[in-house]
Amino acid sequence: MHRLTLGDFELTVVSDGHYFLDGGAMFGVVPKVLWERRIKADAQNLIEMGLNALLIRDGKRTVLVETGAGPKLPEKMQRVYGNEARLLRSLAEAGVAPDEVDMVINTHLHFDHCGWNTYYRNGRVAATFPRARYYVQRGEWECAQNPNERDAVSYISDNYNPLVESGQMELISGDREIAPGISVRIYPGHTRHLQAVLIRSGGRTACYISDLIPMSHHLNVAWTASYDLFPVETMAQKKRFYAEAVPNRWVVIFTHDHFLPWAYVEPGEQEGKYVARRLEREGAEIVQVPAVALPYPQIPGEKVA
């Protein structure tokens, strides 16, 4: 578990575990001979990826950014991705129960970012975080209602529609502050309405950049995933992000990097190239926590027809 103090905030990277995706899909037009120097694929060309969520605490509120792939994947998808659905255990290891979460922010609504928003209880959808207010961009939700053939598989409506219908999920439009020191900003490319989450306090900034830069291996502006709906826009938005994040030394949090969840981004030796600098060298800590018994019943991944 990775933890960092940023001004008045304590930031903790919690995890829904790992899952596996095709390496070629994650690196798009980049040849395998290049990307495999950074991350090795198995015999099926799968690479191990993380499902990192961010826990933000300041003594007044508890905010969770993203909820992983969760427990509701159909059996076939479960076999393909091999996800662990361990976010609740990771939260317990951080000392947080589901009913202590005040806000949940989804950067977008692909299944691997909002899967623990809800769970099945007695065949019905229930909010995993019963007291929380959920936030996502209205445009993202509207796209999820009518996905095209290319990305329809990425959406599972039970992750969000019941929350919208109950009023627990708020559909927001554009950049805005969610809570003091916590705001969202649109960085389109992966989806049209992808939002990053910025945390500012004590003169420092951290940014959960989501799938604009899914792993530290994607720092190169031209290295975009095949899953990006608008790859040329992804490249332009990366440049926009680096223009602010690099000179101001933002802490950059990677949503899918199983081995390096956050880092500073610095210029590389070649112009236009960037490298990741580990935070552990400058005060962040890796917290060793033992496996714990959950202080509340494990929410099951109940199957429904």
C-alpha cells in the first residue's frame, strides 16, 4: 500500500487487484518489439495491469476515486480478465469501511473503473457505498446509454444507472470543484468526457490522470492505447497535461500501473520524451499491511440472470 501526505490530505493508493489485457491493444500502433522492452507479455500476449483507486482523507471527509472492476463481471469476462475484485479488502487494510466513504468520483464509466459502485444483493442492485455521493460527467453517462459497436463491451449499466435513477449519482458538466481542494478536469481522448481528479493542498498538486496515461509506460506522447476513441486528441491532451504537470511537479497517479502507481513526471534525455521518478525517494512511503479480516461481511459477487 502506497501512502503520501499532500498538505492537509492523506493520499493512499488502494487496489482492486490486478487483471490482464492484450499488450497490443494497450499500446496500439507501437510495435511489440518496442513496448515489450518495458513490460513483458505472456504466451497469450497478455500483460499484467493494476486496478488502482485513490483514497483521499483530510479528517473531514473520505473520498474514493474509482472503484475498479468489481464483482459483477459475467463469467466469460471474469475468465478473460482474471480480475480479483479485492477493493473492499484493500479499503479495510487502509482502515475504511464502505459506509465511511462520503464521495466516489468516477473518471469515466468503463467497467474497470466503476465496477464496485454497486453490487448485487438478493438479486437487486445496491450501492456499495451507501452514504456516498457519486460523481461522473453527464456527457460520459449519455455516451454509456448509447455506446457504439466499438466500445459497447466496456459498459455495464448496473454499475451506474441505478445510482442515477435513485439520485445518488450526480451528473456534472465540465471542470468543477467537488470538495475543497478536490476538483475534476476534462481531458478527452480515451473517451470524449474523460475527467481527471486534481488534489491541491499546501502548495502541492496530485492528479489521478486515469486513462489519458494509463501506465508509466504510456508517458511517450505517441504511445496511445487502441481503446482510445480519439487517439489524436489523446496526444494533444497529453501535451496539455505535461505543460502544467511537469514544471509544477505534480504527483501523477496511474490507474493501471500495477508496479508503479504514482510518480513525478520529468523530461527525458530526448526532447519530447518523459520519464517517471519514483516518489519513495522524496518522502512517500510504502506501507506494509498484513492481510486483515474484514470488519464487515464480505459483499458477494452474486450472479443474477
